[in-house]
Amino acid sequence: MITVFEVANIRCGGCANTITKALKEGGFEEVSVDLSCEPRKVTADILDEAQSAHFKAILRSLGYPLNGEEEGVMDNAALKLKSFVSCAVGKFSADDETKK
């Protein structure tokens, strides 16, 4: 079933590139990131609760928790820092792909 998640810390195409690549590597085939709205939305084909948990864990590991997830101040700061790194990696990956 196609499911839409509101995700925090997504700022640009670099973020979208990192998220899309990581989710596809994690086994999700139908993935899209909508940068045209706030909060940002990530859409994927989710079959069950286990797959949903895996999806959320991948996003969180990159620094992109779902909107509304409760975090402490330190956890929130750590997630934002991770998202900055993931964003930069996504920008460099996109640049590398265009050079090929």
C-alpha cells in the first residue's frame, strides 16, 4: 500500500537523493520525496508493520525522523547533525552521477 510519511529535517535535493538511495538499498522500490510542501513528505510502498518499522529506522539512521516523533534536546541535535551529513553526501552523490 502506498503510504505517505511527513518527515523532519529534509531541506533540499541532496537530502532527497540520500533518502531515496538508502530506502531503495533497503528494499523499497517505490520511493519519492516531495520537496514542494512543508512538512516534507516521503512516499513508499509499505506492505506491513515490519516494513514500516524498517522504513522509519532507515530514515532515523540518516537523521530524518518522522514529524512528531518525541525526541529529547540532545537526540534532536544529533538527528539534525546526521541530516546535515546525509544532505552533503546526497549532494556529492548527485554531482558524481551527473559527471558520468
